[in-house]
Amino acid sequence: MGGVVFARGIPPEELARRMGADPAAVTGPISGTEIWNLDIEVYRPGGDGDGVIRVGEAADWSFAIEYGDSTGGELLTEIARDGVEVVHFRPMPERQQALLDYARDGAVLCGFGLGEERWRWGQDPDLLVPELVAAAVLAADGVTPAGPGGEPCAAARRRTLGAVGRRFGLELPRAVLGELRLPAYVVRGMPDMELR
């Protein structure tokens, strides 16, 4: 899995379209396990790899689970146009961390790295500071890390994700990542979408 894009204000099919999918080229529902049986070329020297998403709905948010060389980060402001709210979570395996962005009305309002919440960006970088302070991720100054010394990074990440999830009402059932079958779309490249 490459990341997750949540969008409030549009259905899953429109989220897929804004991420670059051809709405007519949807596949039958496939699971998070089956997607690894597709022929997805994640990296091509000198060019883009293949990007695939699986889409669905949870609470009042549409979501797209990203695989391969997906487009969520590049198209964040396009996805967030016309009053749509977007939360994008993307792991960064090379750094063993993740980035989180919140966008609305075509602009990134705030973003930060998990474990690096004191370094924020966007038009309103402090937007989520009250939630991060309340969750004991940051101290009252909004800069100093607040977790207990020696705390595992995973515990702080869970608190950050919990705070963001509560603030926006985000839910993602665990089954989405495994056996729950969802429609899939190609957003970049030309992967073979036939299950093997």
C-alpha cells in the first residue's frame, strides 16, 4: 500500500476521476490481497511507474487506497477543489515515517511528518495544533514533543493519527486493507489489471 486519500464532498468514483482514472475503466471489485497479484510496475527507469487505487466509502468520506506510483500527493490541490476536503496519509518507507496533509478548496492548509509534528507547512500550518496538544503529541507551546521520554515511535504515531481521525471523523475499517473487495482504477501507467 502506498497511501490513503480521504475526500469529503465527492463520491468514490469522482475521487478516482480527480486522481486521474478513466471512470469507464473500473475493474471488478478486488481485495487488498488480490491487488498484489496484478502486474503493477512500481518503478520504470526514466519514467513513471504504474499507479492503481481501490476506492470506497467510510462514514461521510470517500477514500482511495494507493498502490504503486500513485497520484494522490501530486494532485492533492486538484482533488480538493470546489469545497472538497482531503486528508492524505502517505508512508515514506525510506525514512520509516509518514506524511500527512490536509487540503480544502484547492489549497494545502496544513501538513507535517508523523514524529515531526513541530515542523509544519501549508496556508494554516497550526490548524491541527490544538488536537495534537490535546493528544499529548505536542506540548502547549505547539513545538516541543510531549510524549514520555523513550516512548516508541509507533505509540506517538498512533496518538497523532487518532487526533487527526477524531478531528475529521475519519474511519478506515481494517478489512479494507485485506479481504474487502473494492472497485479498482488505474491512475498512472498501463498495468495489466487481470488477476493471476
